[in-house]
Amino acid sequence: MTQDTLKINGDRLWKSLMELAQIGATPKGGVKRLALTDLDKQGRDLVTGWARQAGMSVTVDQIGNVFMRRDGKNNALPPIMSGSHIDTQPTGGKFDGNYGVLAALEVVRTLNDHKIQTEAPIEVAFWTNEEGSRFVPVMMGSGVFCGAFTLEHAYAAKDTEGKSVKDELSRIGYLGEQVPGDHPIGAYFETHIEQGPVLEDADKVIGVVPAVMGLSWYDCVVTGMEAHAGPTPMHLRKDALQVATKIMQEVVNIGNRYPPYGRGTVGMVQVFPNSRNVIPGEVKFSIDLRNVNDELLNKMHEEILAFVDQTSKATGLGVTVERVSYYPPCPFHPECVDAVRSATAKLGYSTMDVVSGAGHDAIYAARLAPAGMIFVPCKDGISHNEIEDAKSEHLEAGCNVLLHAMLDRAKIVS
């Protein structure tokens, strides 16, 4: 087998995924393995055990991020890293995050099989509390690592039972000593199921990810007046829900006005008093706007604010909008994107560009080093669901692309 035809062991990758999926397995075939629980500890122990069997050293930092290292010829070089997360949603699947970690481990196992030495070290990472299901903020470990928020802020986060991140890290034995960020990265790659239907719909095997969409989240409140649904004539009503629905429709319209990556979603609505025969006096709802670059996202932002102002003046009802979260779009490094594209072409897989609509640890890693992502299809585009599924041949293909992309950066010692 030549360097150009080097392939991973797909059966071994699949078996590893299925073994990890048994930790926290649910009756519907999914996984519930929340961050920093006893089950998370079991998952961490299993993966780090595999890494040590593969001859890797293991380092844990103060937020519980784990780095598993295969030495290179020149260990002074920053490592070429790949990884993701192994914590899941409460009703999660077998592949979200887990595939990215075990695909990276499979790259190392394959290099060991063929006794291939790289110039730069290779590292496999898994990041703490990516999902944000048990503790907020989401993507906690990688966020602390890149300085998006402080270690103290993350440590203070508590779950619904009042248990803190720091105490739980200590309890499960993953409160490390290394200062987050005091860990160089030469380049970072992340393989992931797409979590959407685009690749499957187009019948493509590999998604080359040039960027991750930015998002703006808002809380909107429309204030009218409660009144009896029978005696109050239509023209004398101050119906907060009817005004709110006009704004909700405009959110969708804005998403449609900026194809192909514009997104406009209202996902949460609270109606007061929520009674069958009372005209709603107050409606609170969420707004989620997304796009691939700052210019378009800012246009969408300005349009929703202008529409809200116009609607409030036209109806006489009070409307407030507060932006509660903003993540800027994240373009990935051209050299890493090209490494993924070249690997895909060399291996002969069908491909297309897919901009990610979901957040990933690669977003934060990209703040510190060149980064790129690889997507593979998932059945019906479903993720964050116990029925999440992916074909073994697609997972194998994505891992093969990862292998060659990482070797492009790490360089084989001839």
C-alpha cells in the first residue's frame, strides 16, 4: 500500500463507536452521557485507555479537556490535532461528537499499523461539555481553551441540582493541572456527521466545510392588553399574539431573502395568559438569525429591528427586542480547507461544499490555529436524537479523508 492509497480500518472504527455507545445506551438505540457524570467518566476512561494502548501519552487541562499525543520525529513542532467531544444530549445519538474523537484515534491506529512516522506530533482531543446540556455555556472546554470565557466562569456553572463544574471535574478525576490554552496547536481538523440533510439529499459522501454560520439570538416581547374574547370587538383589541405572529413571519421572510445560507427561526413562544377565551396580553418569543458572513448577518439584524419598529408604530403595541447572544461567522483556514478538498479528490469520493449551521469546537480552535472540518451524511439529516444514524462506509470515508488531510499538515518522514 502506497502513501496515496493508505486507508483506515473501517471495521475497527465502527466497533469502537459501538463500544463507546454502550456507555449510557438508551432503549431507543441512542446515548445519554451528560458531561461530567459517572457515565462521562466511563467514556473518558475507555477512550484514554485506547489511546494508551496505541502508545499515546495523555494530558488533561484544568477544564477537563483531554489531549492524547502520538510523538513525531520533531516534537518541538506544534501538534496536528483532531477531535471533538464525547458528551451527549439527554436524548443523543451514537455519532455526534463521538465520531470525531474516534476517527482521530483511528488515524493514529492506522499510522501505527503501517509504522508511519510523522514529522510533527499528532494529537487526539476531546473537549469538555460541548453540548451544554448539563452546564452552560455550550462548547465550554474549547471556549475556555481559546479564551472566549474564563476558567472561573466555567467552574462556577451549575447544573439543575446545584452541582458545579469544578466539583464534578474533581469528583470524576478529570480536574487536570495544565492551564487551558498552554497547549500549542499546529492545525486542527474535526470530522462530524453533518447533522442536516444536505449531503444525503445531494447523494454526496463528503462535505468540505469552508465555514460555520454566524448566529444572532434575540428575545422579543410584544405587550398588548388581555380582554374577554367575546365582548371585545375586533377593531378595539390590543392582541399581542396577532402582532407577534406578524414579526414571526418576517423572521422567516428574512431567512428566505438571503439564500442559500440565510436562516430565520422562531423556536420558543410564551403566550400570556394562555387562556382559550382571553385575548393575549403579552407574547415572549425567541428569534434565531443565521448566515455565513458578517455583512449578510448584519443586514438581517438591521431588517428585523426596522420591521419591529415599524410594526410597533403601526399597531400601537409595545415591542422590545434584545439581542441575547451573538456568535460571529467562522471561515476556516484556506490551507486546511484545501487539505480536505485535496484528500477527497485523491481518494475519489463524491463531494460538495457544506457550510455548517451548527456550532462545533472547531470554531474556537480556529481562533488559535488553522482549522478545517469534514462532514459525512447522517440518515434523514437527524441528530440530537436517539435515532441518529450514519452508514459505516460514509464514516470510513470521512476518516480516510481526515487521515490524508492530517498527513498533509503533519508530513510523513520519508
